[in-house]
Amino acid sequence: MSTRLPLIALFLAFAATSGWAQQIQIKGVIVDKDTKEPLPFTSIGLKSEQIGALSNEHGQFIVPAPTKNADDSLIVVALGYARRAVLVKRGAALPNLTIEVPKRAVELSNVVVKAGKVKNLGLGARSNDPGEGMIQGLPGSQYAFFVKNDKQKRLGNVRTVSFYIVENGFPREPFRVRLYKADGNYNAPNTDLLTENVVVSAPQGGQWYTVDLTPYNIMAPEEGFFVAMEWVVSGDKFFATNFMDDYTPYGQIMRPTFEFKESRTWNYSIGKGWSLITAANSQGLRYNAMIKAEVDMIK
């Protein structure tokens, strides 16, 4: 997918960003260690200051240099790659930094062939009536919903995932599909199940948008898994640095569902990590993202 975005558009408003232009900046590019190919939509964040950015389609990024501590770690997280930490110092501009990241080693496990008839099983949100409220993000942020195997069926591969995208905002903007195991702290999203860059775009809003994942042969964990939308930057929309001041939505907007008594939705912000969304309505039903999946069920 081709995008043409001024590099300044990668400034992210995870903190008050109006002063970024005046700060000393770290500029660079993220590349594959072996092939030297640029890595698009890579998360780059300062560990101590908890701010960061998302690289563009050419792997280019800009973040401010540290201001609080004498030095900090620039954490690079690219899908399918090992994490990389780079030491950066307060007041030191790095205009031409190239960060090489290695492919993450894939652990080979024994393949268990499940015998039996294969049927389709729906997991996650079931309602077609969105609840009140909006779920929107900044480039690099994510909302992940745990599609739980409530009835403890025998699961096979993931077939599809679906997101309810409303008409508000820019419903046809691209976003990246993420799948995770619930193996982080407090069962947060952690290990990627989908290690390919799957960047998609809905034809319109106001309905469910379904993504076919059968080509990727992803085995669904028996307890269920997280399905996430990750906001990325498209070339025909300029991302203003005053986002948090005027609340202008970026990209897609999802709506919540109030079907569950438990919180199953987590939010990810660059530099801050994952946090559980615990909001509820007046009936005590939890505020969760309208996301669902279809998987093979072995009978």
C-alpha cells in the first residue's frame, strides 16, 4: 500500500506535543538487519519518558531527545522482529540514525493434528447494535479484544477477524490487524500470533468489516486470543500535532459493545504499553470493543 506522508506527520500526541518542534530531535530509519530493507509502521519509544512515534512506510521516524534524564533507552518494536534498545542522551541530536533490528527467532513446536469434523465457530462480540461511545486511536496505538473460547470448544485455525467500523472519522483509512496470545502480565496481550504485516482498509463505515486470515495458518489457542486494531498513518491525511487539543479523530472509529460483565479490552500506547479498559454502563456491563473472530471448531 503506497503512502506519501511528510515526515513531520509522524509526530505523535501521546504527551503534550506542541513543544516537539522546539526540542532537539532524534531522526532516523529502522531497517532489517540482514536485508537492510526499511521496516514500516515500527513503534519507537523513549522508555523513561514514555513518549514515542511510529515510523512511516519508509521506516523513517522522528522522536524528541530525552529531557528529564541524562540518558534514556530508545525502544524499537517491529512486528516479527526482536526488540532493540538504543542508548540516547539528553540534548544530543541524532539526525541520521540507522537502527538495524534482527528477525525474531521462531520456536518450532510439535504440530498436533486434530482429527474430527471441522465446523465454523464464532468468538467475540455478537451484537450488530453498537453501544454509545467511540473508540478511536492515534497512530501506533491499539485496542485489543479477547475473543474468549467461553464454551471450551476444540479450536483449529483462525478463519477471519471482524471489526465494527462506524461512519465517523475516516473509515476507509488503513489499519493493521494484530493477533496476540494472552500471555502478558495479568493476561494482557503479549506474543504475536500473526507475524505478517496485514494492513487493510474497509470500503465504508457503518458495518462489520471482515479480514480473511486463512492464508496465514494461525492456530487458535484453546482459551482464546486477542484481536487488535492498530492505527497506522496514511499518506493522504496530515496528522496534526494539536490532535489532543481539538479532538479531531484520526482514521477509523470503532464503537463499543456492552455484552459482557467482564472487561476483555486492552489499550496500547507507544511508550506506555498495555492497560485494561474497565469502564462500564449503568447496568454494570463492561465497555468492550466490537471485534469478533471465526475459527475452525473440531468436532
